Amino acid sequence: MIRSYSMLLTVAVLFVLSTASESFSREQETVHFHKGTSIQKHKAAARDLTAKAAPLKAHRVVIQVSQNDPTAMTLALNNAQNLTEYFEQKGESVQVEVVAYGPGLRMLRADTSPVSDRVKSFAEKNKNVTFSACGNTLNAQSKQENTQIMLLPEARIVPAGIARITELEEQGWTYVRP
């Protein structure tokens, strides 16, 4: 264990010295020590350790859906999917929240959603995506239609959709309206 620690310390020191010194020559990089391991290999090992220790960049995006338009709903889902795939490929994390309110609540209604199958399959595959439905809109539409409106099981109710978007933006989330 002490030997591993001293090897790690050696690697770290060599990495710092080799990157800090502009006069470090190519000749010196091929000097061998410790059972024939070159400085280049130690530098590579140090870079690997640094990369593993570096925190992943986290992205947070809120997508607004406020139109009763299947094309806009599909575009919002496409945006969420593209963001998720792009940042996964980069090794970075992303959280996406789709907030539906006003006429856009239709996206998350169990009885009228033109994209219900896609919402379901997308939510199953992407635990980093949340679907939020405006409670104010839900109550207003229920009164107007004189019935209890049910949401897709993937949706959760927030008190006010626009307030939810505002809160997320205040927390540093990126706002997108397709």
C-alpha cells in the first residue's frame, strides 16, 4: 500500500512538473525508471486519475409546452431526447423537466394526449426527465369540462406551471420553448 501511495505521489509530482515546465525536453520524457516505465506513461496515468476525479458537468433544462399543438409537443420531446443523448455521449449529466400548462396540458392528459405513447416510452428510458402538469390548468379544465381530468401516469402535478418554470430559471436552469 505504501508502495502504491508513493508511486501515485511520484506520478502526480511528475505530471505537475512536466506540465508546468516549458523547458522539459523530449529527451527527458523517455528517461526510464521504476521497472522501465517512462515518464510519458506516468503522465498518462496521472491524466487518467485527474479525469476520473474531475466532476462531470451537470446540465439542467426546463422545456415549456403551452400550445395545444401535436407538432410543438413532438418538438419538445425531440428536444429532450436530443439533449439527453448529446450529453450522455459527452459523459455529462443532464436533467430535463417538461412543464405543460394552458392549452399545452393536452400533452399530459390521459384522455387527449396525441403523444401519450412517446411520453410513456421516453419516461421509462430516461429517469432524468420529469413531466410536470400545471395544477391551475388542470383544475380550470376539469371545471370547464365538468369532469375529473386524469393525467398520464408519467406526469406529476405542480401548483402553477409558469411558477415552476420561474423557480427553475431562478435556480439556474436553461429555459427552452420549442
